[in-house]
Amino acid sequence: MLMYVVRRLLQAIPVFFGTTFLIYFMVFAMPGDPILALFGEKTPNPAVLEALREQYHLDQPFIVQYFLYMKDVFTGNFGTTFSGQDVGDVLARTFPVTLKLVIMAVVLEFLLAVIIGLISGLRQGKFFDNSSLVIALVLNSVPVFVALFLAQYFIGIKLGWAPPTVGANTTWAAMFLPALVIALTIYVTGMRLMRGSVIEARDADYVRTAQAKGLTSRRVVPVHIARNSLIPVITNTAASFGALIAGTTVTEGIFNIPGVGRTLYQAIILGEGPTVVTFVTILTVIYVIVNILVDLLYAVLDPRIRYV
Amino acid sequence: MTNPPSASTRRASEPLVSVRDLEVTFRTQGGDIHAVRGISFDIFPGETVAIVGESGSGKSTTATALIKLLPGSGRISAGQVLVEGRDITGLSDRQMASIRGGVIGYVPQDPMSNLNPVWSVGYQVREAIRANGVASGRKDIEARSIEVLKQAGLGDAERRTKQYPHQFSGGMRQRVLIGIGLGADPKLLIADEPTSALDVTVQKTILDHLASLTREKQAALLLITHDLGLAAERASKLIVMNQGRIVEAGPSLEILQNPQHPYTKRLIAAAPSLASRRIQSSTEVTFADADALGVDIAKLAARHDDDSAIADAEPAITVSDLTKVYSIRRGGFSSEPLTAVDNISFTIPRGTTLALVGESGSGKSTAAKMILGLEPPTSGEITVGGTRLTGVSRSQLFNLRSRMQPVFQDPYASLDPQRSIGAIIAEPLKVHKVGDNASRDARVVELLEQVALPSALAHRYPNELSGGQRQRVAVARALALKPEVVVLDEAVSALDVLVQAQILQLLADLQQELGLTYLFITHDLAVVRIVADSVAVMEAGKIVETGTTDEIFDNAQVAYTQRLLEAIPGAGIPLGA
């Protein structure tokens, strides 16, 4: 087990360098001069321009820039944004907000998937199953930004049940509505996975054995049907966790949440190399770690899987 | 072997279970299917009853109807099931829960799929004990679970309860299932093919255990089986089922030695036993006749000559000093070698059959894979028809493959469900670029004829065929490239006894007609008796004994072979015909 974890972490090293290099290259290859762009219409003093170029290593060749940047990263210096803020500070401020939003969305998604999937699977072909499929298809086919606008307008503004924008007030309650909307647009996959494995487990031989022992369905359903069906759903949910952290740009934009997604979006527009590279690198690391955790979770959920 | 208590002592009491005019119906898209059509029988306390029949006869459906755990859309559509005088057909699931486990225990058929893979073995046994209130309190339940597992023959139960099903062998899992079935001291234990997935020696141990346990606890036993020998040996009363009806019922020995119903007679005639002799080809018996009359193996076998011709023929396969060593990972970077096949040598003369016999894990299938060129040997040499198979290049091996073809055990898994029968049979021809489309089609028709299937089947799909028909297709596919050697890996083990007899007959005819050489891999010694010219017995990777079939069966020298022979169910019972 330990060997496996070590091996997976070692594998993450080339992933780390590969992504950062790729991102750095893409930022470098973007057209336009970010320093010139900072001055807008004004003509800058060439000496100031030169000083700024030097500060951001923009006068060096690409590959040197990359290694200078990596050196800074490993000494704990993530660089500064163009407005002079430390990128590390920006990350520390925005990351917890996004994490909160994503955790809430993932928990809601998981609960929806498991509960609706379990009932649908047990009542296959009945009213609940059919209507949950129709609802799921409707929710799944609405693009997430449309759903977010609709929720913002009707629930936030018309009904006033939840704050229509989040702003600086990043509490759990304030972010519940956007989290729920995200959950509703992505729970379908997990729900169908759960339903499918419940249907399979329901007819499994070991379920019949459990019933033949004299167990009632109050015990057979949670212990032998639901427990076995959770494995694919948990994997799916955990995998969506990584994707969600990276994919909250739209949600954070619409609900004005000061999180990673919105900051990253602005940095891309401004061409802030250090901010973009740092954020994407952190997201990559999180994605890799979440995936390792998912694989380890497999072994916990299914005793047949052992890593050596 | 058990000696059931005499009938008179039992009949004094009321029946424990009484089935009256039971009908079971499955609702399908094509209309209702009546799986059980009005059967009646009684089981008395302490009695052992066996229901015998082929797949589809309704025997397993009857068993699950007694505990109302019918699969899918099945339901009891008429009749009564009285358990201790109480009709259970109208009971709710909750009421049934109090009968299941406590009054009627159930040991299911397939030990591989009947334990929940995510819970420990001990947990699953404790569940059964707790549900029926046999013991209460953590300690008592724990102690009781270890006790039942020990009774079921799991020696080191204390250590084993924390392990998971995948860490157990099939035989051990079956013991766990028996432990679960007996966990709450039921008055009746239903055992549905409790040993058909197991090796004969393990089978014998498990059945002995079941018999002594039910005797100790004064429990009745209902055995569901396709194996007449096993039923006769273990049960005092036999119920023969065919197409949802009871065709014959009565004391076991009486039925076996003097069957009244034509179906029972066919079943007994087709059952291979130690008393049978080698099948000869039946050129004068056509397959239409064979299907109508049932293939009478005993009669065909009577025309058995002797084995004198064997020695003269040139060898089709020569295997010398064949060894296969796998390395098994032991965690971390260490691994240890496992010798699956250990220095075996044999030859098969052209046109004859060698049976490679052994239990699971004896290395017989690994040997077959190497001979088929699917697995490279670690050392040793294989020669097929004078050409060496070992140490040749990939492309040479590809060409050699057409000379030895396999037929595998499971006719359901070995045919691609997405392709038509014609495409399946023609595939080896395509792969080896034999002929064009038209000539391949002609060959498919010819092959279907050889295996006695109508040529119209070429456009059908595997799911439309019965198990026996599928296995004929698998044989036709193996013959497509006109191989010299056919490796039959448990090729008849999954088939019902009547179908099995037909396939064995087909194989014998084809051997005669085409001069084929068979390597027949099996764990079933009774089948060996009727198909093989010579036998090689494998144990733990080594060949421990070889000889002609008669030599081995009449005069086995090695203790292991003797044990295998003794373990064949019904070995000592003379069958009538």
C-alpha cells in the first residue's frame, strides 16, 4: 500500500513539470505585450518599461524565464500580480472560498445521486424511476450558466429566498444556491450509475443468500444492495471534485464569488503570467492528489482491490 | 457414505414441508412461462430427499419457491406450500423472514457469486445468526459463528472470519455457505447443487459433512442436483423432474435400478459411470435417431474392442519435459516462483484420445494452453505432427496454430453473441486466409453438417441456440481449419447429461471419420471412462500416473488416483437401464 502511494506520488512529479511547462509556454506564446498593455493609451517611459520587464524576467529567453520562475516557486515566492499583490496571498484568499463552494456542491451531488439512484433502482420501471429520469434529462440538458441565471433571477431576485450575489459575504448559507445549482446539473451521471448498480445488485446471488438467511429488506437494502452499489458513485463524485475546482469560473462570475475561478479568468484576460501559471499549477496538483485519493478509496470500499 | 434412517421411524411424524399442486409462473415478453406445473411432494423431519433433473426442469425453481425467493418475475401461481402445516404462499416478505434461515436454511449453487464480496466472511455468518435470534450479545454470536464454520469443515475458523470471500477457494466458500445455511439450526436445509462447482474429492468431503451435520441436528435435507449418482448415494427418496413436472418419485435405489418412466430410463442410460465402456462411433445410428431415442451409451460401449491398435499409430503430439513456472508477486518488489506444470511428458498416438485428469490447480489447463501455443513454456518441448512448437518465430507459430484447435468449457461464453453462427465458424478460415467468401460459406455448411446442425443456423445468433447446439458450433469452429489435434478443455462439463452424451457421441464419430487426435482435459472421471484411450493423472503440476483407460480404472497404482476414483458419486451403485 505504502509502496503504491509512493509510486503514485513519484509519477506526479513529471505531471507537475509537464503541466507547468506547458502552461508557461502557452502564456508566453500569447500575443501582445502585457507590460505595454498595462499602460493602455499612454506612452510609457522606456526606462520604466525596461525595469518592469526585468522585474518579471520578460527580457530573458523563454526557457530561462521558466527556470527562474520554478526557482522562485520552490523558494516560496509565487511572484506578484500587476497590481502588486503577492500571488501566494491572492491564492490564500480565494482558494478557501472556492473549496467551500465545491465541497458543498459535491456533497449535495452525492446525496442526490445516491438517494434518487437507490430509489429508482429499487423501483425500476415504476413511476418514481420514470419521472426521475425525465427530470434528470431536463436538468442535464440545461447549460449550467442558463440554470445559474434562472436560479439567480427567480429564487434570488423574484422570490428573495437566497442572496442573488455572494460578493464579500462568502458564508456557507450565501453560497448554498449556486452550489445546489451546480449539484443539480451534474448529479445525473452519479444517479444513473447508482441506479444501474442497484438494479444489478438487487438480482445478485449474494442478495438472495442474504434474504435466505432471514434478513428483512430493512437490512438487505442498506447492507447488501446500497453498500455494494456505492463504489462507482463515490469514484464518480470524487473525480468530479477535481474537475469542479477547475470549472467554477462561470459560477463564480455569475454569482460574483471572489474565488479561484474568477481570479484566474481575470488573470488570463490581463495576461498575468505568474498568476495564471501558479493557479493552474495548484489546480493540477489538487487534481492529481484527488485522483490518488480516489484510487486509494477504491481499496477501502472494495476489499478485493489491493495495491502492491 | 450415509445410511439414512429407515423409512418407518420417520413416517410416524407429520411432514415438515408439504407441497401441493405447486405451480410457478414467470411473466416474460413472450407470454407466461410455466416453470413448475403442478407438483406435489412431502419432506419429513430428518429425511434426505433429492430432486433430479436437467437444466430447465424446474428443480431450482421448486427449491426457491419453498422459501419464496423466486428470481425475477417468478411467482407462485397456484397450489400450496405447507411449512409445519402453515401455508406460506400468502405470507408477506416480513413473515417469510421468520421462516427463512430459522426453519428452512438454504445453500445456494455457485460459491463464487453467493457471498457478498465487500463484507468479511465472519460478518456474513454472524448476520445469519443474529437475524434468527439463535444467539445474542457480541461474544455469543462471535462464538457461535466460529462454531458453525468449524462444523461446516473450516478448520481454522477463528483466524479466517476476518478474511474476505476472495481470499477463499471455491470449496472453502461453499463451506462458509453451508455454515450460513446451518447457522440457525434449521429444520430443513435446501442445498441447490451444493457441489457442482467443486472438485470430486472436495465434493465428497462437503457432502459427507452435510450428511453428518443434518443427521446430528435431526434436520431434513433437500438436495437439488443434476447428478443421478450423487442423488442416489445421498438421498433416500428421489424425485425426478422434467419440464416442470414430476415424472417419477420414490426410494432412490428402486428408481435407479428399475426406472418406470421413459425419461428416467434415458437419463440413467446417458449417465456416464465407471461401469461404462469406451464410446465407439455410431455410423449406423444417425443423429435424428439419436435425439429421438436418446443415445444409449451402454449399448454403444458394448461394441468396444480393445486398445491394441493404439500402440502402432505414430504420435500426433509428443510432449517432453514440459515445465511452466510463473512468478507470483509477493508485495513490494519480491516475487516467488510457482511451478504450475512440472516436467511432464506424454505422447498421444494419432487418432486416439488422451484424457488429462486432475483437480483445479493441478496444472492441466496450463498444459493445454502451452500445447495450443497460447502460453510459452518455461522449458521442455512440444511436437505436433513432427513439427516442433517450441522456439519457433511468431509467424511460424501462427501457421502451426491451425493444426491444434480448442473447444472450451462454457458454450455460453465461448461464442461471440454479436456475430452470426456462420461468421463464428468462418472466422478461423478468415484469419488464416483460407479460400474466398464463397468457398468459406460452403465450408461453413459442410461443417454444420458434420456436427449435425441444420445449415440454416449459419444466419442465426448464439442466443437463439441451446447449450448443446452451441457446443456443436464450438466443435465446428475448431474443425474449420482441419486440425490434427483438438484440445477439449472441460468441453462437456457444463452440459446436461443427455446433451453431454450426444456431444460425446459426436466427438467419437468425428474422430473416426476425420482421424482426429483429442487431448481431453477434465475433472470428471466418469466421462474419461467412456471417451479416453489412455489417461494421464495430474497432481500439483506433475503427472503421477499414466496408462490405458482400463489399466487406470481397474488397477490404479497411485493413492491419489484411487482417491479420485473413490470420490466419484454413485461409484458403487449399479445403474439399471
